[in-house]
Amino acid sequence: MRLNLLGTNKSAEASGEDPLPGKSNYFSGDDPTRWRVNVPMFSRAHYSSIYKGVDLVYYGNQANLEYDFIVRPGADARIIQFALQDAKSVDLRPAGSLLACAGDATVELQKPVAYQIIDGQRHEVNARFRSLDGHKYGIQVGAYDRSRELVIDPVLAYSSYLGEAMTKASSESPSMHSTTSISRARPRRRTFLPEDPFSLTSAATTTLL
């Protein structure tokens, strides 16, 4: 099952944030020109202008894969839309979360947390998922100060799986995919590993199961 963002900017630029210690080396095949050495690792991947006025940041938090939408001043959060590919069923819960089933596995996209930082203080903003036509979904937010940045933080929870989610930002042309694999292992911090440090481009697909 995949979460596909719809109507995104295909030329959005991606960059790594919060460098992690150590480097990675990639020796692909027998052609040394394709090898990459001393590739930096990051705990966050930032996609600029994935929508008009909206950035997307992926990162790991304990046993959950998280992603923040950063809605810049004057932008409209209603532009964010997505579909859940290969989901057998999707239930919009009364509290505003989404419960998606694929085979024997269940994934809950918890009610988004939205907030603004004003004068150093965090101010919560009401937010929930909303159902759109054509099996599409969006995010509904309450009143907030549109002259300031808004952060929308949905949380992904695996109710039928225990384990880690290792997220890798790769440079598969023409887009960089963020892929989550699930195993019955001890949770650990995710890392974003660019396979080609010279070519980081945009992506809008997350593999959930």
C-alpha cells in the first residue's frame, strides 16, 4: 500500500537535514564511475515547494515514520491531497484519523497535529483528515494566523506490525522515493541515504506496506 501525494510539483528540490555521524559508500557493479564514496547521511529529508507555498519534511520518531507539511505564510493547506494506493478499505474515523486496511495489515494515519510557533510559544491549531471525491483525501485545518508559518504533522501508526521503518531517500530518476519497509525488529532511528549525492530530486510516494 502506498500513500501518493497528488498534484505535486515534480521539480521540487530535495535536501538532507540534520547530518548523522559516519559516511556511506556505494559500489554498484564493476564500473568505478558509478561508485560513490563518503556519502553523508541525514535524519531528515526536506522537499522544498512540493506544493505551491508548502514544503514536505520526512523524518523518523521512535517506531513511527513522520512527515511534516510546512505551510508558508499566505499558502493554502487545502492544496494538499493524497490517495492510498492498493488499500482494500479506508475508514475516516470520527476524530479525523484514517484507518486503511491492506490484506491482514492495518495502518492508521492518526489525526494530524497542527501548530504555529508565535513569540517562542507553540499554539495548537485544529486539524483532521477530510474525504474528497474519487477516493482522495486532504487535510482540513481550523482558524490560524495566515501571516505566519503553519506546521501540519500527521503520524503514521502500524497497528498490525511491530518493528522498524527504514526510510531511504534515493535518486531514482526522475524522482526520489521515500520507502518504508516493515520488519519485526527493534525500532531504531531512520536514516536518509542519498544513493547519488549529486542528484537529489523530488518525490511524492511513500510505501506504507
